[in-house]
Amino acid sequence: MTKARENYREDVAGRANVEDTPELLAYYSDLERLDAGALWTVANKIEPWQPKSSSVPVLWRYQDLRTHVLRSVDLVTPEKAGRRVIYLNNPGRQDVAAAVGWLYSGLQVMHPGEVASAHRHSASALRFIMEGSGAYTVVDGHKMTLNANDFVLTPNGTWHEHGVEENGRPCIWQDGLDIPLVNALEANFYEVHPDLRQAVGYAVDDMTKTWGNPGLTPGGGAWDKGYSPLFKYEWGRTYEALKRYADATEGSPYDGVLMEYINPVNSGPVMQTIGASMQMLRPGEKTKAHRHTGSYLYQVAKGKGYSIIGGKRFDWQERDIFCVPSWAWHEHANLSETDDACLFCFNDLPVMRSLGLYREEALADNGGHQPQD
Ligand SMILES: [Fe+2]
Ligand SMILES: [Fe+2]
């Protein structure tokens, strides 16, 4: 059983096993007064046998949260709040306001005619549109129109603002940022645009029209930034790509039919610190369990099913959000026998990979499925 296998013992050679004596306790006090300490008193804690996430697997039901998100419209203005967002607060990560690991996420609501002031920050950000119409984002002068299941980037250092057109409907989207990571690295700057709004300097949706054409790149197109110039990934094209790929692949035993959103210039992740993917679970598909380092937040873009995370089953439907903490076993299932289910995911894989910390393991026992609590 997985749990027994993971019960590593500390009373073995090579691990710290020093028993307290009056002399040693006095010695530790002496060290403490000098702002120092004996490594063997903390070694087993700071160097666990394997990653120990303080994040808890959580499912945030959209049905439960939606009413409260909409209530915020009557309680605060976007001007006063800066950004009117209800954030996802993982019980194990409340000290850093993270939804999982070093990732922050929240649900933002805007009414027609509202605009949030332009700003920029060192944290990288994305949004995934959940409902409404008429939403737009402006990133460094590039204006993008947004519809449900569109995925939008606001990379670190770019000026950005969001709004909903006068003739639109109330909009809700999921924000995702690496705020906790950038704060942990003590590298976060935040700036409000001097004019509070930025001028739109290009044709609407120009970046998607320029960089979002499959297998084609603009002649003479130059881009040397560390993030993707394709600021918006439209749902229609993404879903079409998944369907086409599903016709040609068996898929992954752990993820079904999965495609990663990429920077079209170098096929790398969309931003330097945040990666994203969309996966399709075919009708009736149940994946096998695996685990890997990195933190993952999923939003159900389509369909209904469940995921077993760390031995616990979470049933989900469209718009629900759930997290998979680092090194937690997880597997997914589509509960429909006729329709596909699609899961949007964003994660810190680019950080794990670029730092050489990515590791993955398949569950060997029990036919590749977790025993449930
Ligand atoms: Fe922002
Ligand atoms: Fe996975």
C-alpha cells in the first residue's frame, strides 16, 4: 500500500538521531544566543525523505462560491478594491494566501461599464474566463476581447487593465498568479499606471491574429521577450486542437489527451514561471495515478467527473476548481459515457523544470489506482 511504503523511518544510519542531555540543551541555548544552531536538531525536518507539501487538496465548488463572488459587487467598487477578487485560500497555505504551493488564485467579477485601473507587477498573471460577455483585457497597449474558456496572459512587468463593455453582461474569471513565489523570492514590485488607463495602440486582438496561427509564424516577426507574444488562447481553437489530437493518439495513461499552451516562438512555456495545459478525458475515461513535483490548479472547462487526490475523491462539474499539491498522487475520471470532459490547468512546472527539480512517479500498486480513505 502506498501509505506504508511512504512511512520512512528516521531512526536509521545517515539521519539525525541525537538524544537530548542536560549538557546538550545548555549547548543549544548557547548557540541560540549567537543566532546559530546545531543542524542535527532540525536536519530531518528541513530535509525530508521526499517533498512534504503543506498544501491540502481542495475542491472549490463554483455553485457555492458564485453567489458570494457576485455579492462583492454590492459591497465594494473596483476603484476602492483595486481589483474585486475573492481569493482561494488553501487551509495549509493561509500564511501566504496561496491556493496551492506558491500559486495564488482568485475569482474576479466585473459589471458592464466597469474598469479596473492599469497596473503592473513582478508576478506573472493569467486569467481563464468563466462566464459573461463583453470582457476585455489590455496588455501593453494590446486589447483583447474575451469569451468563456479563453485563456489570457498578463506576463510579469506588462501594464494591464481589465474591463467589461457597457453592452456586456457581468463577467467572472479566474485569476492565477505566482505572487507567493515572487514574495518568497523577495522580488515583488507593484506599480499603478500614472494615467490609471493605458492607450490601446494596436488593432484589437492583434497578438492572437499575428501569433496564433497553427504551424505558421509571421514573416519577419521578431519577439525576444521571455514570455509568449500570443497573449490570448481562444477556446474554440484549443478545443478543436484537442479533438483533432484525440483522433490521432491513445493519449497519456495519466492525463488522457493533453495539450500544453506554448510560446509559439520557442515552443516553451507561456511564461517563465507559469505553465498551462488543457486536457480532454474521453467519454468514460479513467486515468491511472501518478505524482510529480510542482503545484497544480485545475478548472473544469467542460463536463463532469471526479479526481482522486491523495486518496480522497473529489467530484467536480463545469467551473469547479481543484488543486493537486506537489508529490500528491492523483488520477482523473470522466463520469459521462457520451461527452468528453476538459480540464484547464496552470502550474509552476517551468520553475520546477528550469531549476532541475521536476520528478515524476507512476503508482505501481493496486493496478495503478489509489486506495481511497
Ligand atoms: Fe495585475
Ligand atoms: Fe499529473
